[in-house]
Amino acid sequence: MIATLDNRSSLLPGRFGFLMGLYAENYHRLARLFAPHELTPGRYVSDVDDGLNVHLHLQERHPYTLELELTYDFVDAHTGQRAPSAQLRMYTDAHVAEALHCHPGRHLWQVLGPFPPAHTVLQHRLRMNGFLSRWLEYLGEQGHSIGTLERES
């Protein structure tokens, strides 16, 4: 028996489903790369002798979540903070990781303004988490790993 679909778009995930997939992909990339769930809170640096040290700051550890920042050693001329920078939250029970924001020292409401439309928030989250996915893939290709990660003194 052959079934036909009236709506071909039902085969493709919606934007929200795609975002949830990115969250899961980011969790697994981050877990394989730096295993933050095995680290104690503190600051770490990964150096693969390419002049682009990666800094991981595990800020808080809760029973089911980790709060961390991932950044390079570059300094943003406007803010004086390291850039690019991604503030991340890992949900260890659900196996998802989301980029909360990718602007040094700024929260989502500061970037998008107060009460942005839901579509704007979704689009922004898709861009941030797409960037995070590509960045984590790049870091792995450059040789960064739990083996190159050392606690800063």
C-alpha cells in the first residue's frame, strides 16, 4: 500500500524542532570536546599552539545544569572583553546545550530589546546556536579537546 502526503512540509522539522536538534547537537559536541560535566567550577584554557587559546569558564554547577562561558583570547575593542564569547547552559538530564547569548556582557533582552516578538527571539536563537555548532566543530578540527584543556592558575 502506498500512502501519499497532502503536505510535504510535514516531513521537515519546523524551526522550533530544528532549534531543539541544534541544542542536542551542541550538547554532544561540547561534551565530546571538553567534557564540562566532568570538570569542577573554575577557569580552563585549551592551547593547541596555534595562537588561538580557547578559554572555558565553568561558572556554576547545579544538579542538572551547568553554566559556562566559552571564548577566545581576542579582546573586543568596544567592550574590552574577550570575543567571540558564548554564554552557555548545558542541561545534563535532557542532553541539550543552548547558547544564551553571544555578546560579551549582554543578555538577550539587551540585544533584542524589551518584549521582542517570538519570531525575532526564535530567529536570534537559531543564529546563536548555529554559530555555536559551527564553532565547536571548528575547535575540534583544530585539535582542541579535554586533553588540551588545563585549569588556569
